[in-house]
Amino acid sequence: MIFKDKLTVKVFGSSLLFGYYVFRGNRIMSLDFYEELLKSERFCESLGRLILMSGKLESALKSVVLTANIQVKYDLERAMLGQLASTCKSSELVTDELSEILSFIIVRRNYLTHKIYPHFNDEIDISLLPTINLEPDDAEYSFPRYVEDLLSYIEFAIDYLNEKTNTSCVC
């Protein structure tokens, strides 16, 4: 069963990427499924695109910080996505709505890039992705879709930042 805040939720489509879930019960074929992900060209391509687009989002945020002449306490050339988003929020360079979208992106991007193996190695109790009732086909279809959905948020944020940066107003 999948629980969210002690309430049973119905899981469908890519909604798995939008909340935290506690998985109880048998974790079927977890490491086997991880191997399926490694073999999936579509998943690996989507994940690669996620990495590249995250870098583009970092550049867009860095541009916002530079345009506003904000002084930061870190090396701007080596700034990470979370640092840039935090600076933009604390300096009121982005709207609350965009700040929420950036937080959403960062949590899920970090999960997909740093927690996939621990996720399937049964090291994580609270998860963003399913670990039970997975079929090998999920590696080729469902999991790439989760990444592609996140990419749409990243693309939206980049477009929004670029549009607002060109008009020199609060994003």
C-alpha cells in the first residue's frame, strides 16, 4: 500500500513525482528493476536531458543574480542550483510562485540524480517514486515519463526566467 500523511492515496500517471510517499510491503525486484533502468535507453536519455536542462536552469538563475548585481557569499562560477534559487528567493528576485516551482524542481532533480540507487537498494523509507509492483516495462515507459514531466517544469522555469530577465523585472 502507498500512504501519504496516513491517508491511502490512489496512484496514477506521473502523480508519483508530485508528493512524498511511504512504501510499505514487499519491495519486489528492487535491484533488478534498477538494472532495468540502466538498460533503458529512454530512461537514460531522459535523465541525461534532465542533467543538461538543470545546467541551463542554473545559468538562467545566475543571469538573474548577475543582472540584479546581488552580492553572494559563494563562488558564483561554481554555484549550485539550490544556492542560486535560494539567493533569488531571499533577494526577492523571483515571485513566491516561481520559488515554489524551483523548490519542486530541486527536490525531484536531486532525488533522481542522487537517490535512484538508494531508492532501489531499500535504503529510503520516504520516497518520490514507486518501488513495489514494478514491471520491467516501467523502466522504459513510466520512469522516463516521470523525468519528462519534471523536464517540463524546468523548461517552464527557464522560459519564464529568460522572458523576465529580458524585460528586467522581478521574475
